[in-house]
Amino acid sequence: GRSKEIRGILQDSLPHYALPTVFVELESLPIQATSGKVDRSELPPPPPRPTSPTREDAGSFARLPEDAPRSEKEALLARAWEDVLRLDGGEVRPEDDFFDLGGHSLAAAQLSSRVEQGFGVHVSMPLFMEDPTLAGLCDRIETLQRDGKDVQSQPSEDLRAEAVLDPEITPQLAANGTSTLRDAGNVFLTGATGFLGAFLLEGLLSSTSARVHCLVRQRGGMESIEANLRHYGLWQTEWKERIVPVAGDLGEPLFGMTGEGFDALAKEVDLIVHAAAVVNLVYPYSALKAANVGGTREVLRLACRHGAKPVHHVSTNGIFPPGMGLCEEETDLDDLAEAREDGYGQSKWVAEKLVREAARRGLPVSVYRPGNISGHSESGASNPRDLIGAVIVESTRLGYAPEIEGWHMEMTPVDSVAAAILHLASEKAAQGGTYHLANPDPPPADEIFDRLEEQGYPLERLPYDEWLQRMDAAPPEEGSPGEFLQGASPSADELWEENTYDDRNARRTLGERGPTRPAIDGDLMETYTRYFARQGWTEAPVALQKTSKRG
């Protein structure tokens, strides 16, 4: 069944997209006799859910006249919610909250298209988030129908006003301040349960002798850190004694810790790597502010509390607007204040401005701007929520590849990004710089698809919109990258922003001794497709199947 109460509890330890919508009650868990762990193969399957809606379904979503009775509007909205959330008919009530029923940003994007089809108006995400109940959404629709499609409930964010750092966040002079990662005995890491964070943690543990204090949700603890490392094939038992879970919440003042606990942590750590962020391309700035902006503010507060602890801040190339062309490391941030319309890009711009202000006050900081982070160059371990990776997965599964004019596939393997950050954090000469870690010369997408065809995947090229329709006609498995891609339904502009990211600072500082970026070639694509096949996301190609049989 479904439980609003259980979901509320799980929100403390799971990201929104990982919250289950259906629960199965058992008298006891099946246990493996040898290991004492849960025997997952013996767990009963959850009850079947209605099939995922397709674009064809959306096209058949009947339009209601604006003067239709309120009851008819709510009934049509309830059907839309049941479609995108795959609920049974009659489950949705006017007072139900979309997110309490299992909704997330991807489902909200699908819902938006249903609303436009059925009511002829576009309800923006910020407007929907004001009251995400069915009745609240119906109110917004009626307001837009009455007052016009361009009505905004609130003015756009003044990002410059948001980028104000508290006066008390000022570094104190430290007698023996740590200058580089090489000298640090205690490192504070945020984002350890994420994708890049897992590889940063692995790098910290394997290349230094430091204890790593990892911010983790209260209910997760060491178990969630270990599970994440295991998931990507990184876990080593001997690391447990050097990992220090720090129970807290990125979006809360002082990370939700007591003043004494926060103060003790500030005294203990020597250096901070801030890699945590809520990555969501649909949510408005207001929904991301607490974690992405407030979390960065608390990181800076921690760094300044007892001395001036170096901060290595992971930003994003997403602060640059689409179509900018050449994006340089030393670009004036103020020139980008109104550059992005998405809440994620806006929140990361404000966060980086706060970091710059802390640097102006004397805090040693470095900023890293990765682009699209692809799988590990040797193991292939990949983030199932990576858009480019999901496109590759679905292309190999379907036998069709999307065509987007001029598209270059910008990606950098996660091990390369993590290694570059940790190398630069270890070099005194690198302190204070801004470094682009996105691929400055991404290959044309056609070349990537050609390499996949050489492995045995037949890939007929289709216009992007037709390719999306093919995916809808043969829906991906639940929990696969394809499901994420289908829910996100990114526009062609979101896959290819027509920018080039100059990385001369990074290349000069890394020099010949630093890590190098693996080539985006056929060998790398083979590594990735082998991993995708092992995960069950796609079939192994003929060439790889033959190799496996010979082996």
C-alpha cells in the first residue's frame, strides 16, 4: 500500500527521487543463512503499478472549456495525477499533496504537459510549488485562465540581493592554518553519498592519510556512506575507521547541529571539500535555495569559525547561459547574474558569489566547474541520473539514436573530475583559482553513435522528437536511466547548450604531473556499454557478446 507517514520519515534520509511510493508489509525479512543479510531474491514483488503514460496518452488528454464546472476540472486533474504517478483510479483527493503521493520533479514535468493539454495554460514550477495540492493547482489554473497566461504570482528572484554573506562569516587569523590537502589531517566532505562525492571520498581515502568527516543525514550514518561506495565498486573495509559520519542536514542552519557540535567540528577540520548540492533542472530557485545556497553559507561559516580553513567548492558549468559560446574561467560572475532561467543554475550562481565574497574577506578558496560527469573510465560505473548517459543507454536499447543539429556530447569521466579536484587541492600554487573541468573539445554526437555501431549496436538516426516518441512506444524499465530521461523529457537545448568551456587555468596548473582526461572514444564507449549491460539497462551488443563467449 501507500503511506504518507512512512514517506515523511524517509525524507530525512533519502533524496526525493529515491522515496518509494508503494510499500509491502512483511511479518519478517528473509535472511541469508551464510551472511546474515537480507536475501533480496526472496522478497515478494510490490503490487503492479499502472503503466507509465506516453506522449500519445498526453495528446489524447481532452481539453476542458474554461467555464467548465470546478468538479469537472478537479476530476480531469485527478486523472492527470493518476496517470503521471501511476496511481489507481479514485486515489487522488483535492487536499492531497502531489509530493506526498510520490511525486517528484520528473513527474511534475509530465504533469505540466497534461495541464497544458487539458486546460490550455502553463503553470510554472514556482507557481505549482506554492500549493502543490490538487485543489491548489486547480486554483492556479483558474487564475491563469481568468487573468491571462503571462501572469506571475511573484517577481523573479533578485539574485544579487540573495548573494549576501553574513558579516560574521569572516576568517580568523590562524597560527598554523593548513594550506593544502597534502597537509590535512582532518577533511570535511559534503556530498559523500552522491555520485561525484563517492569518488572524491575514495580518492581522499586512497591518496591521503586524513580522516574524512562526511556530512550525512541523521538516519543514514555510516551505513549510507558504505552503501554508496559499494554501489560504485569502491568500498574497502579498512577505510571504515577513517570515515567519520557527521549527522546533519545541508539545508539547515549549522547543518542542523547544536552550536557546540558545530563549533567542535570547526575546531577539528583542517580543510573542506564542498561537493554537495541538490541537482534538479525543474525546481525553482526557492526550492533549491536552502540546500544549495544555505548549505554553502554554512560551509563558509564552518571554515571561518576557528581560523581560515581552505574551502574547495564544486560549482558547475551550469552558471553559464545557453548559447554563450566561449565560457572562460575568469568570467566576471556579475555578468552572469541574469544569465540562467533555471533554479539550479541560479542557486549555483548565488553559491559561487558567496564563496567569492568569502575569498575577498581573506578565506582561501578554490572553485571547480565540472560539466557533464560521465561514468568511471575503467569500471564504467555510472550515475543513472546522468542525461547524456541515459541517452546512450536508451539509444542502444531502442536501436535508434537522436539527431540534434551541431550536437557535441560534452562529458568527462568521474574519475578524471575527482582526480583533478584532489590534485589541485594538494598544490599550494593552485589555491585561489577557478578551474573548468568540463571537456573543452567534446566529440560530435554522431562520432559517439558511430563508435557504438562499431560495437554491434544498430542505430538508425531519427530527429530528436521522433526519438522520444520511439522511447515512449517501448518504455524503459522502472528505475533505469531511461525512466529518468523519459520523466525529464529534456529539450534539445538542454542536451546541447552550444557552449565551449575554456580550461586554460586547469591545464596550466595540472601541468604534466596532474591527471589527464581520458579520450572519449570507442574504448570508453565499450567500457560504458559493458557496465550498462551488467546493470540490465540494455542488451550487450553482438561484438561484446562474442568476446564474452570466447572469454
